[in-house]
Amino acid sequence: MVLQAIRYIRGRLEILDQLRLPHEEVYNQIKHSKDAWHAIKRMQVRGAPAIAIVAALSVAVEASECVQGLDRRNTPTDTSKTASAKETAEHIGLQLEFLVTSRPTAVNLADAATKLKAVVITAANEPRSDCCSVLEAYIAAAERMLISDVKDNEAIGKHGAAWISNHARRSPDSRVSVITHCNTGALATAGYGTALGVIRTLHSSNSLNRVFYTETRPYNQGSRLTGYELIHDGIPCTLITDSMAAALMNMKQDSGNITAVIVGADRVAANGDTANKVGTYALAVLARHHGIKFLVAAPRTTVDMGTKTGADIHIEERPQVEVLNIKGPRVSKDSASRQQEVVQGSAQEICIAARGTRAWNPAFDVTPGKLIDAIVTEKGVVEKDVNGNFQWRSVFDADVDGVPGVVVPKTMSMQPDGLTALEPSADPSMNGLRELSPGARTLKEFEEMEIP
């Protein structure tokens, strides 16, 4: 059975709560954008592509509710209370701006919001447009994003696996071992995965020997989520702690045929500098020292040509309690089999640091482009020229997602203290679209909010 982190039919959205994995599979319903904002902020859903899809679909669910309400009310008296096409487009834009504040480093979210805002503005400017036609245009566009993401991920897997076979395999008949970090699979996307999609493709073509995956502290996305996916799919895998990567490369590179490190990305700057889960930079340094290829796998929506270098990327810092505490179920040991079993329903949070400890917890780090051998996209693999510059033209030589005039992804302006989130309209026909989180007006304020 294929893992499904996002369940969607028009008017209803559910996400697999990734904080409960790998020991419980619980789906949470997302009824509106505020639900999505909290789920993204709490990391119940995570992974740059998945965040963008869930955010887009949460507004689609609200829009569907509005369309149904308009259909039921279809009378002359009610029509006078209906928002105009322009007001509808503006309101949707506000909802999207609000959602972008949930995780600012992940450029896919801002990119999706920008494209979807363009869709509703275009729809609102159509002759005879009305509230309903704008809502329908938004819903259709958000649903296309869901379908396109899976297709794009499969293409990334194909291109990445071919590149590794041609550039990293030591002999034509050898199977490669790879290292990966964080979670970049079906749980981080609409399906299949980016870096884990490359791994899936290698495995399906019998070109993979083994995957070594890091636990990825402090949230353990590797041990909890990547392990869950790899074991589910029957892919040979071995878990290592983050601090074991150097020893693994040094001791197992030859015997284990470790030829590549494959990671995902939350934002790629124009010069190739890549923001990804903290710990990625260290892996890139180690890979270069040991002569192991280092690949980034990400859709074009992750590439932010408006950000010149990694120095311009805003890095989210998360609560220090995520480093100080750890959560999990109790285990019971069978003395006869020496196996341990999870005690269902026993999950608890415990402190693993000395009282009074203070922790620093950046969610991401930035890997310099000079340490990256190639960037795998759905349109092909981007490599460097003789001057060490990534050649983006090969994957950005046409309109993006059919939006005329958009040659490279654009993002909204996201200054750490300057993204203003305005209150939505109080128009009665838009009651299905919830108000913004009360009291917060800037990105910094949203990040510092207490999450109930």
C-alpha cells in the first residue's frame, strides 16, 4: 500500500499527523487555513512541498464551503450580499499571506501563494466574473498543484537515479549505497518524494545496495519518518545518529560502496546555496572530504532566483524545548526473544538535558553551492559550468506551470519583521474563510506566538 500523507477530495482535507509517527497513524482533518497554519507550525505536516500543498488545499476547502453556500443561497436578495470578484480575490490573497508566515524558510509555500494569487487576480479580471467563478478558479488551481507534485517527484527520481548511475557508480554492474538526511519522501510531499524519490527509483531498478539515514535531531525526522517509509517499502536501510556520518564515510565507503549523499531542500538561492534541515551543511563538508558526490533533489518551485545567495535566506529558529526534551512511547522487553515491544498509548515527553540548560535550535542551515555537485529537478539535473556557476537555463527555459511570463519562480517579499498580515473582509458571503490569527501582524510576531 502506498503511503498517503495527504488525503483530499473536494471539500475535505486530512493530513497524517507526523508527530504521532512511527508508532501511531492518525489523520487530522484540516477544515480551514487556521488549522493548516497550526499544523504547519507544529510540524504535524512538514517538508517544503507538502507544506505548500496543504496550505493551498486548506484554502480550497474553505472556498468549496463558500461555493456550496452560494449555491444554496442562489436568490436575488442574497446576491446583493455576495462579495464581488475583486473582494474575493483580495480575501484569498490575505489567507495565503497568513499561511506563508507559518514556515518562512520553505520557499515552496511562498511560491505557491504567489502563483495562486495570480490565478485569482486573473479570474477576477475576466468578463462577467463573480465570487463563485474566482473561488472555482482557485480550487482548480490548488488541485492541479496536488496532482503535479506527484508527477514532478517521479521525474526527480528518474533524473536523479540516472545521474548517480552515470556519475557516482563505480562499475556498471555495482549497486550503490547512499546517505540521506531528514525526511524527503511521501510524507514530505504529495507523494513519492524528492531525495527519497531518487532512492525509490534506484531501488526499483535494482541499483541500490543500502540507504544509510540519519536520525536528524532534534525532531528525529530521519529515525521516525524516513525509517518508517523505507521499512514500509522494503528498502534496505540502516539508521545512524547524526554524529556517526563521518565515521560511516571513513570506515564503510569502500566496503559499503557509499557513492552519494542525497538531500532535499527548503530553499535554493540563485547561486546554488541551499537551505535544508540543519545538519545538511556538515554532511556536505564530509562528503567533499571523502570524495563522495553530494546531490540536492528539489522541484523548481524550491529554487528562489530572487534570493542571490544563502546569506539572504531567513533561517527559522524553533523553541529550545525541542532540543531539551524528547517524546516517545515506553517499551517492554521480552527476555526470551530479547526483542523490545512498544507499549501502545504510553507516549510521553521527557527531559534529556540538565536543569537550567539553554539550547540553540535553528531549523535549517545553508550549504554553500560550491559543495553541491548537482541539483536534481523535475526538468533535469542542473550542473555547474567551468566557472562553478549552476546553469539554471536548462530547467527554466519555459513558462512555469503554464503561467505566462513567469520564467523563474518568484516569491513574496519576506522581511523578518515586515510581512504585514491584514484582517480579511467582514463580508457575510465570505464567512467560510476564517479570520487571521488574532493579534499577530508581522512575521516575527507570528513565529513567537504561543500555539495552544
